[in-house]
Amino acid sequence: MKRHEFLRELHKATANRNYLEIGVNDGRSLRLSRVPSIAVDPAFKVVTEIRCDVHLVKATSDDFFARDNPLAHLKGGRHPVRNLRRGRSPVGHWRRTTLDLSFIDGMHLFEYALRDFINVERHSDWASVIVFDDMLPRNVDEAARDRHTGAWTGDVYKLVEILTRFRSDLVTLLVDTQPTGQLVVFGADPASTVLSDRYDEILAEYDVPDPQKVPESILERTGAVRPDELLRASFWRPLARARNLGLRRSRGWDPLRRALEELTVN
């Protein structure tokens, strides 16, 4: 299954109410959205019809997230929580807008992708779905930090190991899409500061010169799930229901985690 076909089906499976995309390029992935969306790219050149309510942001993702209320386009970024007992919205009682589906396909260097994840996670929660593109380079040249090939993934594949090492609370699934795979992340915790606190440490360890020593497990796609298996998994509907009901992590995360871990074993 090709990456855009998988992303199209993922929109359906997640039943997402909003969408964030980092790295618009010509708009081929953005055109799949049918919900209120924000798309960020410092040099986008959209050449396809867009069929959603979208805020196109011509900026780097770092600059975008530095804005006051960057998700304002999505229902105003914040909205008051209704007091169900009294039927009114108390002053100063606000609920933040949470991202349902995010697609990270920006600069193909791991440190940029890591910062994008840190920023996206602050606006997500356990029922959000976060997707990285280009996570399974087909050869060492394609994975170089200094681009010298036509097709180029860069070294964003390092996020697989980084998230596994530093954020074992997350569940990460490599997906065997064509041409260069994707990584789907579940269980975001907006309160976590582990990655931002240890960013400099991670950068010092993983920023190494070319040629990159790409793990065989990445090149051979070991453990990557088939996209059709992920898409037909039984947890999507309960996940969307839990998200729409605003269930707390304590009530919904453990069953989802078990279902995801069974998928990786099978």
C-alpha cells in the first residue's frame, strides 16, 4: 500500500475531527483531509485541489508553534467547558483543543522531527494519532543527512529508537507502506517533558556524520506491520468513541495499549 493510500484510509479509521500537517509540499497529502485542518510549510507549492477548511501557514514549524494559540483555526484553539450540572460555562474554565490526527513530514533530519513531535504532543492526548513519514529508508544513501540522492528520507528513522528508549510510555508502530514507510504513535502525554528536557543529550548522541549506520532492522523493515492489518484492527472505533467522550487516560489507555501490543506480536 502506498503512503497516501494509507493516509487516506487512516483519516477514515481514526474518524478524526481535525488534522495537522507539517510539511505540505505540493498538497498531495493535504488533499485527503475533509475536516478543519492546519498545514504548515515555509515553502509550500500546492498544485492540487484542497477540499477542507484549511489554514495554510507559510512558516517553519518551530515558528508556528511559538505563536500564541497556534491552533486557533480549530474551533478557536480553546473553548469553555460546559458545566453540565448548572448548564453554564464558568469564567476561566477552559478546555484546550486537542489534535486528533497529525502528520509529520517536514525537514528530514531527526532533530527537526523530534522537535515537531515535542510540539505536536503538547497539543495531543492519549487518544490522538501522530504519524511520521519516511521512516524506513531503503538504503544508506537515502538515509544520509546530507542529501545526495533523488529520493531522500534523511535520518528521521532515528525517531524509532529515540521514542522507544526515552518514552516507553508510548506505543510506536512501524508501518510497511511504500515507498519509505511510516511510524504511527499512540498514547501521547501533553504533560511529558522528558524529550524536551533531554533534547540536547539526544542531539549530542544521535547527530553523527555520514555515512549513517542504519540499523538492519530498519533497512529490512523488521517488525513493521502491514498497513491493511493496522487499518482493519478492532480498536479504532473504541478509540474514536473514547476521544469524542473525552474519557480520561486512566479509563481508556490500557485496553488500547494491549490491543496495539497484540498487533505487533502477531
